[in-house]
Amino acid sequence: MEFIFKPEKCGPELVEQTAEVIGKRAELASRKKYPSLWGKVDSLNERKMPDDVLHRRKIRRVIYGVFLIAVGIFLFVPGMMKPKELFVPLVVGAFSFINGIFAVLPRKSTAEKFEKKAKKLLEAINSSLAPGDTVVFNEEAVFENGALLMEYEDLEPVLENRSIWFFCDGVKVMVLRKTDLVSAYPEEFLEFIKEKTSGNTIKL
């Protein structure tokens, strides 16, 4: 049995999804390196508060941030005029202003954090693609244009989201769209890759 992909160039619509899987890969690596820390994080997430409570906290954080910015300006400006006499207010004002800015800034999502890396990866993949390229998953391994590309035993967890699969063997990275699969249905390929990786797949 073999599954044939005919990759086409990845467009900007895949940046967000690629950033998501890159972020998940980074999380998996961090979990492996710091298991005790992630155990605490998971414990906190299990006790996550309802969305309405979190929304109210977000509003309070913004109000608190605006207050800190106002206090910072109030103390910082006079301190700048007389830095020797008003050194403490100058320092406290600067500290308050900076903390206020961090409080009001929106938190970045995982996709936003890894967007630049995703763009660079997709650009590299697109630059290496040529018309007629094929990627084949057969019983033995993964081949690109007839040459060995990846061994199943070397694959990290295969990551899947809405439109793509993300493969990495620790050295090479491959992003394949589900629509690039031309020899079978995505569900059939997923069962195949689960079997070859002993279920080492993660759906985002």
C-alpha cells in the first residue's frame, strides 16, 4: 500500500495553521524537557475559570494598566524635570508606566507567536518545490521523487490540524496539505500513518 502526495506551493492562508503546529511542536519539546513544570501548568488549566470570569479579569487588568500608566506619567514627568531631587518618583513612575503598558497589551495567541517561523518555513518549502514533485508514503518509509526522505521510526509526533499534516524527523520538516493527497482519502492515510507511527499522531 502506498499514499501519493503531489505538493503544490503553500499560500498565505496556511500561515496560521502552520504556526499552530510549530507552536505545538515547541510545546511538546518543552514538555519533554520540563515535565514537572508542565505538570503544574496542566493542573492549573484543569481548574480554569469560566469564560465570563476570565473576561471580567481581562477588563480589570486593562483598567489596572490604564491606572498604572496614568500614575507613571504623573510621577515620571516631574522626575524628568528634576531627576536629582525626584529620583525615587522618577524610578517609580517609569516602573509603573512600563507595567501598565504590559497590562493593557493584548496577549498573543500561539499562532501569532510563531507566525514569523511559519512564514519562513513555508517560503523554504515553496522554494524547494518543482512541478511534478511527489511524496510517497509506502510500507517501508517516506520517499520524495523516488529518494528516501524520512523513516517512520525517526518521526516525531505527526501533527494534524484543519488542512495540513506536519512531519519532522528531527532534521527535516515537511508540511503536506490534505488536498495534496491524490491516491486515497485523508481518513485512510491517517489510519495508515497511525499504524506506522504506533499511534504517535496529534490532532490540534
